[in-house]
Amino acid sequence: MKTIVITGSTRGIGYGLADAFLARGCRVLINGRKRESVDRALQSLDHKHGNDRLIGQHGDISTPEGNDTLWNAAVASFGTVDIWINNAGIAHPYVSVWELPAATVRQVVDINLSGAIFGSQTAIRGMLQQGFGHLYNMEGFGSNGRIGPGISVYGATKSAVRFLSRSLARETQGTA
């Protein structure tokens, strides 16, 4: 039975991934920034799949410590982590970059890019130590070079996530 950690999985694509992995008999750790959103998702998934293969952990994935907390919770409950999915991400209002407040820019970069970097660090360190595992980074608009007005910061972070993923594939080649 595989263990999956999915950041940003209380709604949207992440929630759908959790639901699909649970339907396939996997053990899943879901994550969101707020305890309330994690509790709602846990209740919904528990109702559908039961809770013997499901745990939730709220926390900030834009920090190394937040990602370490997810890893440690998954290992404490399930023993290992087979798959780590950096899915957490946020968009910003569709406005020109010069109209975005600095706090919005920082939040998008922190969650979309720093979260993927720190999540990758945590996952790779843990997987190297246990001798196996797979890491996936969710891309988005901008990762394939497309450009759209009003979505420049989001697109820049997703383009960077693609570069990060390609670099990590080379850096980890032959390690497990």
C-alpha cells in the first residue's frame, strides 16, 4: 500500500488527487494552511473512504519546517512516504504586475515557488534516507511558456517550478 503526501489538498486538484488515491487503496496525508479547511476535507474524505488510511496536517508549506512537519506526520502514521506531490498553489487577481501589492507578490512566490522548493528538499532528503520514493511538482499556466495578461507573477512561479523539476530530475538521477 503506497503512502502519498499532497500539499494543498483540501480542495481543487489536490483534493481530487487525494480522493483518487484513497479510492485506489493508498494511504494519504492531506494538507492545507488552516486547520478548519483540513478538518472539512478530512470529514468529506472520511465519509467516502473511511479514516484508517487518511490523516490531515495543517501548516505553512512555504517554510522548510512546515514541510518537515508533513513528512514527520506521514512517517509517524504510515512508516514511509512513497509519493510526495507539491500541489499547493495560489493565483492572484488578473491585473498588471505593477498593480499587484508587494504582499500579494510575496505570497504567490512563497507558496507557489518556495513551497515547491522546500517541499522538494524535505521529500528528497527523506526519500534518500529511506532509499525510495517519487516526487511530483504540479505546474500550471506559464510552465509551458504561455503568456497571458494579468497573470505574470503566477506564470513566472509556474515557469520556475518547471525549471526546478527538470533540475531536480538531473540532480537526483541515479540516487535511488
